Amino acid sequence: MSKLFIIPSPIGNLADMTYRAVKTLETVELVLAEDTRTSGILLRHYGITRPVTPYHQHNEHKVLQHLVQQLQAGKQMALLTDAGTPGVSDPGFLLVRECIRAGIPVECLPGATAFVPALVNSGIPMNRFAFEGFLPPKKGRHTLLTRLAEEDRTMVFYESPHRLVKTLEDFMEYFGAARQCCVSRELTKMFEENRRGSLQEVRDHFAEKGVKGEIVIIVEGKTA
């Protein structure tokens, strides 16, 4: 029976792969990988030998209908991104939507997503939060930050290491330097760091220290 499996992959520590995810990958006929080299490391680590083909933001529109046709013909596939759950600031949404439209079953396994541990260990209220992912680098950035300055829920952002300090400076400008935040980097890895404090304090820390690794930023919402 055809089915698309969405498989979360470890965000750093390969031991975070679930038993169910491994068993599912061992049984599908094709693995769709955001980066075949990155997914290859994971598959080899668990002794999984299945056919792998690229599926990423640069080819997803081109290969979409072909994959749907293969699924309609009865094939079972698994979608892997480089780290975390596919579709969360990663490729996956288009394929899931087309499968649903075509009546193809989709099953998303639970597993790693970078913002969850970052949010939980931030010390900032998480009963209500807004996931914003990556901010637009230029066009629309001012408009979005102006709107978010009034957001009263905790906010979650992804950022690249080379843009972190600039983004924290933008947050200081729009949200105020005293707004509390937490920057998490290298989650689940040997050099994991969770730097908490005001936007000013955290910005100064990373401006002096430098930044490496994948970044999650948690910022408290506006208070009355």
C-alpha cells in the first residue's frame, strides 16, 4: 500500500534517532533526502541500505508530480531532511499537500525538532508561543519586526551563525534591549550552549565570542 512517511532525523546527536524511525526506513522502497551525503551518514550509522534520491528546495517543484505518480502506483517512500522534522523550515510541505490532494496516506513520525528543546530550556513562558522560523533577510523584514514588536506570545526564530549578532541588534531596535531571550546553539551536541539574558547581554556575549553551529532564538513577548 502506498504511503509517504515523514521521518524526523537527529538535530545533532545520532543517538536521538527513534527505533520506529529506523525500522520504517528499513522497509520503504525509496528515501527522499534533502542532502544525500548528510542522510547517507545517518543511514550508514544504522546499517540501512535503501535507494536514496535528492529532494530539496531547488528541485522539489520539478520532481513533485513524478514522486506523486510513483506513490499512486503503490510505492512507499520516506522523507528525510538534514536535521529535525521535515516541513518545519525545511522541504516537505509541498509533497505532503500533493499527497493529501491525491488521496495518498501520509504518516509523520514523532521526533526531533530543534525549537522544542530550545523553548523548554529557555526559562521563558511557553504556554503560548509563535514560531517565526527564519526572518526574511531584507524584503519584508522591517514590516515583520514592526508587527512582532506588539506580539505578546513568546517568539521562536531560527538563524544562521553569521547573521546572529545582526538579528539580535535588530531585535534590540524593535523590541528594546531589555527584552529577555535565550540563544541555543549546537543543541544535543558536545558543545551545546544556551545563553540566557537580555537581548543586550546575549548580543554582547556573541559579538565578543563569535558564533558557530545552528541557532534557535527564543524571545519573550511584549508585556503590559
